[in-house]
Amino acid sequence: MGSFSENLASYLSPKGRLSRSAYLRISMRLVFVTLALIVIAIFLAAHGLRYGAFVTAAACGLVLISSLGTFVRRLHDRGLSGWFAAVSLGIPVFSRALEDFKSTPLYVIVFVLALIQLWLLLETVFRRGQTGSNRYGPDPYGSDEMIEFPRPLRENSF
């Protein structure tokens, strides 16, 4: 168990790889922390403590950076570049910008962007990472070395 600063740094760092189970575990923790921060911010704002609500809402930015680092490490485990995370964040912004224009070809573009977002979800949540080391680091499961199985015994070994 590392210190608090080491644990926080590991959440914020996009370097290295992250297994599928660790990604899901960390993502669920971050969802619960975000929900708790939102409830606290609403509670503080309802009681007139606007600065406290602002600070609590700003803490959600730290959670966003942490979830982005976690997402990048999961992409690294799949052998993909971290720039796919930027694509994933840019798709909703770009789709929202296209909604202002009411034309059929743009709806097709938004649909294709939604398919790309779905592909990234399936890629990070349901697919296993690359076995062995890749350019982003060692296998999180620690299976860098090949497992050798014993050869079967032969009856006629003369």
C-alpha cells in the first residue's frame, strides 16, 4: 500500500497499462465519487454556500482528469494510442455542434460518430488487453514470459 500521494498520482497518470478488471473497478469508484461530489455540491448550493458548492464542483474536474488517465491506460493495454481518448471526448462536442445545422447528411455524420463511440466502449470494456509487453509497458497480468508445458511421455522413447 503506497502513500496517498502515490495512489493519487497513479490515478492521474496516463502512463502504463491497465487490465480490464482494474479499469472497471477504478471506473466504478470514480462514478461513485462523482455522484457524491454532485450531491454535496447541490446540498451546499441549496443552503446558500455557493463557494463551497463551487469548490466541490471543481473537484469533479480532478475526477475527470483521473478518469481520462484511466481510460488512456486501458487503451494502452489494448495496444491503442491515448489519442483515441481525445477522439472519444471530442465526439460529443462535435456532435452537439452539428445539431445546430438541420440537414440529413449531418445526421449521418453524427450517427457514424456514435458508432465510433460505441466501438471505443466495446474495445475498452469487453475486450482483453494484449498479452505480453507492448510499447506502453509490461502486461498487467504479469504474463510476459511464455509458459512451457511439459511434453507428454512417449512409450517408444528408444
